[in-house]
Amino acid sequence: MAGIVIGIVVFLLLLFARQLIHLALLLGVLLVQIFLLLVVDGSYARTRYSLLFGLALVGSVLWHLYAPRPV
């Protein structure tokens, strides 16, 4: 549940991103995370997938903040 909340908060923070590719990627990761958390049974599997996609979201945020901008 915490993974979903974190994912939604990060998505809302980056909703105004200038790069549409990054926005689509973030939305896809968030949707896959929600799907896995709702469908996959077992708390261990849920925790593992939540951590995996949480790390993907963190990586996406770092890429968004520190990627070189086109001139």
C-alpha cells in the first residue's frame, strides 16, 4: 500500500514535467506497480514488486532531475 501512495505522490510531483517521454514512462511504471500490487498474491511477492518499482520510480526521478537538457 505504501508503494502505491509513494508512486502516486511522485507521479503528481512530476505531472508538470516538460518531457512527455518521461511522463509516459512514469505513468507506465505507476500503472504496472498498481496492477502488480492488486493482482499478485502473497505479502512477500507484493513487497518485492513494490520495492522493485519503488526503485524504478526513484531512478526515474533522479534521471529527470540530473539528465542533460537539450539546448
